[in-house]
Amino acid sequence: MVSYLSRIISVLALVLLLLSCNKNVEDSSELWKNAQTSGEIISRSGTVFSSAQNKELAMTDAENRLRSGGGLLGKKAGISFGANEGNNTVSSIGMPINPYLWKGSLETIGFMPLSSADPFGGIIITDWYSDGQTINERCKINIFIKGLELKTSNLRVNTFCQSFENNRWIDLPTSASQSAQLENAILNKAKRIKLAKN
């Protein structure tokens, strides 16, 4: 009798276990609907890019849309091809900054190592750089670009230099003229790039 009762309890436990497993399978169907495959991510995001034409661009835009709740730059972002800002025609994909200033900046400081470059925030930060002649001095540059127009007010450059003395790096006074010279060099480079494209 005890053996028979233990068998019934074992069978009931097995049935309950199977039923609970079955319930988990049904609950996981929602997870399968939201699968993290690249095709599912792209289709859920509402991206305007076709994955058939450029899957990498579509995937990047899709991830940004799902993360930010909108397009590349948030809910109101879009694509502008040939947007006219005053007399300056700008072709960009969601970039809120002038592409000529961006490219001119990168080309002007191309000899320096980059620490970070964010085209959507318009920020370029170099790492410390020392030329071969003055090894006891080093400089770094921060460049900030804002706006779509190719003009001086949309560009700001900060330069920082240090000197190595007594086994440590000491900050040197900042030079406004150095920053202004670099801004002029970037603006001239950006204008040449724009003229070459036209």
C-alpha cells in the first residue's frame, strides 16, 4: 500500500513538473516574438534605411532608434540630403554639424593621435602629442563644431600644452592666439574641401 501511494505521488509530481515546464514554454513565446536577430531589430525600430541595400547602416540606425526612442538623433531626427542653410548647401545623414568643418578639422590635425571623435556631438579630442624636436613639451587639442553653416562661430578650438619639469608634467599657460591660428587653418581647409566638391 505504501509502495502504491509513493508511486501515485511520484506520478503526480512528474505530471506537475511537466505542466509547469509546458507553462514556461508558452510564456516564452513572447520572447521569441522579440528575438534579437538583426532582421527583427531592424523591423521593430522603424528605420528608414533598407537592410537589403546597406545592412550595417540599417542596423546602426535601428539600434540608435531603439535606444533613444527615435532616429539617429532622437525622436525628431531625419535624413537631409542637400539641406540648404543660407548659402551653404550641406549633404548629410542626420549630422547636426557642418561636414566640411568636420573633415577640415580631421585633416588639419591628422598628424596627432585621436582620443575620441564624435561626429554627432561635433567633438574631436586628441591625445597628447609631442614632435621629435621638443620631447619635453606636449600638446593636445579639443575641437567643438556646432551648426550646419560653414562659419567661424560654429567652430571652437582649445589647445592645452604641458612641459616636463622635475619628473612631472606642468601645465603651460593657454594661448588664445594658438587656438585662433588653428581655427583659421581648419576654416581654410574646410573651404578648400567645399570648393573641391563643387
